[in-house]
Amino acid sequence: MSFSESDSSSTPTGVKPCRDRQATDSHFDSGELLFRRVLLGQFDQDGHVYPQAFIPDPVSVNRSRYSTALCVICASSCDLRKPSVDYKPVKMNVSALLKQPTIVLKHIPSPKNSSHCEIDSVENTRQARKVLRTHLSDHSHIVTNFIPCESFLAKM
Ligand SMILES: [Zn+2]
């Protein structure tokens, strides 16, 4: 009973730890954020993410209800191909994404990462995939303020 109080003191209010086991949770709040890691070379000069950063689909993201932005560049919850510093986390607002009716969002938790989700198109056509990439590119913003995660481990 008391252990959860000391555990939660290092966890921001409302965010559940990324490494806790979590059942599939199909409800997304309109204010919830989705996080994705993007390689440094996939931003233009103004800090916008190129649509090519969202290949292949379905697009893997983490949701803010069960993780922080930092968790997308964490070696303990992700299989990072490059060092953590080679990526920048971006955020997308759930309500902005779901304004595009051809986009679907599914929570698919894994034992290593309870916040894992997939963004996909309703239709599996070239045009629908292009709409998806463009929409995600238009609605991604670089994360500048990081909430700490107690499980965070940088890949060197
Ligand atoms: Zn984490």
C-alpha cells in the first residue's frame, strides 16, 4: 500500500510507468500525445519532420498515458539501431491525428513497452499511405521539455 506512494513520487502525475505491464487500452483522450523517435537527418532546416520519417507503416509510436517522450530513445524499452543522441523525439496530438478519418490508432502494448501503439491507414493503398505520412509530418513537433523516466537508459 505504501510502496506505490514512494514509487509514484518520481513519476509525473497521470503518467503510468512505461515498463509496467498494461492491458490494451482502446480509449485515447483528445489531449493525449503520441511520441516517436526521428533521426536527426529526417528534419528540414526549420525543424519539420520529412514524411519519409514515417515509413514503413503501420507507424510505431508511444502514447503519453503510459510513458514520457524520453522513452522513445530508451535502450531498455526500444530496439534502437543507433545511439540515443542520433534521434530527436517528436510529439503528435491525438485529436489532430484523428481529424483525418482514414487514420486509425491502436494500442499494442508489449512486455518491454506498455505504451506502444501503431498508427495505420484504413485502406491499404498507395494514396492512403501517402495521406498518412503527410498528415503525420504536418502534425509532428520536436519535444523540447522532457519529463524524466526512471527506467531511462541511453544507448551509447
Ligand atoms: Zn520509460
